[in-house]
Amino acid sequence: MELFFILLFSFLLRTASPLLDNNTSQKSCSARQDLQIFNSSGIHLTLHHVHGPCSPVTLPPPAISDILKRDEARIKNLDYRLTHSRLTKSTKPNSSDLQPESVNVPLTPGESLGIGNYVVELGLGTPPKSFIMVADTGSSLNWVQCEPCKVFCHSQIGPRFNPSQSRTYKSLQCGSLECSSLQAATLNAPACSKKNTCIYAASYGDTSFSVGYLSRDTLNVSSTLALRGFVYGCGQDNQGLFGQTAGLIGLARNRLSLLGQLSSTYGSVFSYCLPTETSSGSLSIGKLGFNPSLYRFTPMYTQPREKTLYFIRFARITVAGKALPLSTAVYTRTPTIIDSGTVITRLSAAVYSAFQKAFVKAMGRYRQAEPFSILDTCFAGTARTMVVPEVRLVFEGGAEMKLTPRNTMIDVDGGVTCLAFAGATGLVSIIGNRQQQTFRVAYDVENSRIGFAAGGCR
């Protein structure tokens, strides 16, 4: 039975580390603070790679093999979402409040490996408390770890949110519109406590999950900007791959996501520049800093079974200036999403086969190496020392991503570098964050388009 039912019925739910000198990183970050800008048209936040030089997260970077395993788990979750309708019948069991003795989950408690790739800092409550949150375009429900943490909370930076200390905190009842919206946001039906409090269950493809009480409070973007009535999950049982973060901020197309909740104020537009492990990026919500003339756009599509994700369509891929010998129909046969949480881009079998052959031919001067996990196109050496052929991802409408060698290749163990692409094993192709790094990507949901601009961050 689905993870949700196990949880809810039982207990109510780097790429390789950058070779930077740590002292240099600390000096460059000691004098700076996260940039927070806002006005009537939007907000602008600093976005960190979880293992970047100024990242507030201090966990050591995982091995490349672990990153790839987590990538596979996320993709299985995305495939599941594309094959299971969000309109299935919801059942609301009679559930007691969350209790520690009711825990029964197929997961080692306390496992904390840090799946979030990009993090931001936001405040919650009155008076406000700051928390480090994962930002994810593939998720809808926002949640944060809360006291009294009735079942389990993973280790995080700083204290957990204590709703009893916030003057503006309010739990939401089972009959609220927000509670009835949970199934569309999480694929899991809500439950109801004995006190008529709405209980959410957010489960992820890697067996991570968060369960707790659906709540409302004030979201604080800065010391002078407070957004009242922010809906989020107050997590009482949070286990899995969340690292030292306090929770998650969702940017998917759903009324409960951060984007959905801010759209009436700032419009349904956001943009980001995903940084590398050696830089800082940014996340903007609303039209603050959004200049359409800087972008080339491609249409944004929706799939009937999964309306929260961001779908686009390939027009062609070129290697060393030559387009792959494929028709448009081959590219569009498999749905394609753009996702901030997947690292390695996945292409449909037919597209990847043609791409791999063209790339190997263009890299003919270099000796091939053994495959590394899912990366089956590898070479002896490092990307920094190779002449890597130019790769362009061209989308419907003329938008494109002209990839740098760092976007195209990824160094792995033992002086080997691999093509940072793989064949899709499921029902969807995915533009991963390795390829997106340093590009400014704009999600203009209002006009159903996604734009790309080079050189957004370094």
C-alpha cells in the first residue's frame, strides 16, 4: 500500500565537492549577508547551492554515486506522479493526534543525508524566526519542522519552529479549503485529529516524508516585509534526506505552493539563477527584476495527470554545431519537464542514443573510460583540461541553452569525467539542474512560457 497509508493510518506523517580552500570561502562570506530585496512588484532572495562556499548548510558533500542514487529515486517519484491521478477518491480515517508510540515506517530514523540542492533563508511567525529551507520546483506543499515534534525531527541548523511562541500562528481545521486542497498538492488525502485539526502527509520518492498539522502564520521575507496568512505544514514527524534544513519551500503550480500563495500579490511569475558549488545565485518571486526582453521564451505545457510540474518541448539538440539527425516527433514523443531538484538531465532513449553517438564522435581525441553508475559516456581526464564540444539544447519557439563544459560534463572518481546526461528510464525526460546552473530561468506562468538567459550568476 502507498507510503501515505502506512504513515497516516499508523501514526496519523554535488557534484564532487569544489576544491576550494575553506579559509578563503569563510573570508569571502564573513562580511556578506543574504540579499533580500522587495517592493510592490516582488521579492528577491539569495539562493545557495547546498554545498556552496556561503551555504549555511555544513554537511560534507555526498559522493557522486550517492547523488546519482538520489536522482534515480526522485525520477521514480516523478514517473509515479505522471501515472497516478490526483483525482482519486479521498478517504478520511478517524485518526488520533500524532503519538511517538505509533511510529511504524520503513526508514531508519535519523537518516539525514541532505537531498536538497538549493536553499534559501526565510522567516516565520511573530516575532519572526529565521529558517534554512530547501527550494524545489517539483514540490507544492511548504512545511517546516515544529515543536513539540511529537514523533521525530531530523537535525537542523538552529532551533525548530515553536508555534506556541508565535502570536500569529493558527492551525487549520479539517473543513477548511486549504485542507481539502492537500490531495492535489501532495497526492495524499488529509486526515483529521480528534481536535478537528487538519493533518497533512507529504511523502517523497526517496522514502523521505513529513507529517504534521496544516497551519497558517506570517511569512517574513525581511525585517520589514511580512506576508500574513501563509499556509504551511507544521511538521511533527520528518524523516529522510533533508540534511540540516528546517523544511521545504514549494514552487510548483499549485495554490498551496509559495508561488501560488504569493501570486495574488506579485503575479504568477518567478525566476532563479541556480549557482554552482563555487558561487551564490538568486530566487525572485513576482516581477521584481523580471525583464522579458532579456529572455528567449518557449511555451509552457501542462500534462492532464500532473498539472503542478513545468513541461516544455525540445526542438533539437546540437553537438559541435550539428543538429542530431532526429525529427521533431522523436523529441516530442516523451514529455519533458524542467526541474530544480534533479541533477542529471534525462533524455528519451532515442534522443539520448543519437546524442551520445554524436558526442563520442566529437570527443574522439580522448580515451573513453568505464561507465560510472548511470553515466555511461565517460573519458579519462577532467573537464577543465578537455576541449569539450559545444552542446545546445534548443526548445520550441527558439529558446535555447548554450551549455558550457561545466554544464555538459561532471567529474567523478579517479580522474574521470562523464557526460552529465543519461537515458530516461521512465515516462519523462528531465532538464536537470546541472545544465541549468548559471542560467537565469524565468517561469512566466501567467503567460504559459519559460524563458532562458545566459550569464545569470557565476
